[in-house]
Amino acid sequence: MWATAAQGQTGAAPPDPLAEEIPNYTRPDHEIAFAGQPPEAVFAKLKEAGFHTILSLRHAEEISFDEKKAVEDLGMTFVNIPITNSTITDDKVEQFSRLVSDPENKPLLIHCGAASRVGGMWYIYRALFDKASEEQSLEEAAAHGLASPVLEAVVLDYVKKRKGQPE
């Protein structure tokens, strides 16, 4: 279900036009997509593409428009779980997990500024809640935006601590 392009596919899927308009946009299947910050005008296209929920990992002061209003005016659900390298908490991870695993929220777009936080939270989710291997989880996280070495170290440490592994 979570195959990446690097793992290969038997047929090439047609390019997703949203990838041209949203930075670092990846969509491994019809239920979920990962991205950097979508421009305000693109939310209508996300609605047309069938997205039901938008999850932002950004703080309000990082965004130059009222994203919640833009999303909700289109009839979609907006959820904000603001994180930074130093604010990944058990509560935020649990909230992320519940949101991502609930079929009522899908199709779901998860975004932050450039998708690195998205990849980081995806790593935690896959490694702890989906019980994917840490190696597979890290590959997926990188494929879906995790590019910050600092954040990578934070999420790797978080997972180790949650699994009770020595540092």
C-alpha cells in the first residue's frame, strides 16, 4: 500500500497535475498525499481532486493567509498540529496517528512548509503505529519530504525512546 516510486511499479501512473502546483507533493495512493505548503488558490483544486481533510503541521505565524478559513469555506476539514524539531510530543504524535488512521479523514493531505516535518511525522507513525520496519519507515519519510538532518535525528531518537531502545 505504501509503495514508493523507487520501489518500482508495473505501469506508469499518469502525472498528478497537483504536483505542478504544490511544492514537494507526493501521493503514494488515493487515500493520502504529502506536501509543502499549498498556495491558497490550490485548495479548490484539492477539493475537486476529492480531498476531505487538510492537516497542517505549521504554526499560524508561518502562513500568510487564513488557511483554516480557506479550507473550511470549501467544505473540507482543517486540522492543525503545529510542530517544530523541539515540539514533537506524545500528545501531538497520538493526535497525528488518530487522524491519519481514521478513514473518515481520507483522502487526506498532510503538509508543512516544505514537507520535512511531514516526512518526520510519517516516520514516527509508520515505525510506531503501523509497525513498519525503521528502515522502511525512514525510506518512506525521505521519499515524502524528510530532508532535515536535525529533524531526522529528532524523530529517530523519539522512536527509539518510545520503543524503549537504548540511545
